[in-house]
Amino acid sequence: MDDPITLRTLIAINREFFGSRWSEKDLEELVNPRFGVVSDLSSLLEQLSAIRAKDLADQAPYWIMECQP
């Protein structure tokens, strides 16, 4: 992913599409997690992008992988 998600971007999205449903404190946790349980949103989006970029034709179905010794 080229551009990281910023707090300013999330605040604008929250205001425009969700009527400011989430507090700025909650949005800050997505950008800069302090609790260490959840990855920041940018990292999650990068990982999702990497998964979507995989050629699934090269991947065996899960059940075949489980059945092999």
C-alpha cells in the first residue's frame, strides 16, 4: 500500500459517511494502537492486499493440505 491511513483521513471518512459515529479516540487507536492487541489499520490493509495479490491457482485446497502426511 502506498499511502498510510492517517487519523485525519479516518476523521473525514467518519464525518462524511458515518455521521461522526466513532470518537476521535477510537479512530486514533486504529492509526496508532496502544493496547497491542490489534494491528494498526494500515498494516491490516497491507496484509489484505498481499493476500489478494496471491495467485490462488498455485495454492492447493485446504483439505488436501490437511490430508497429506
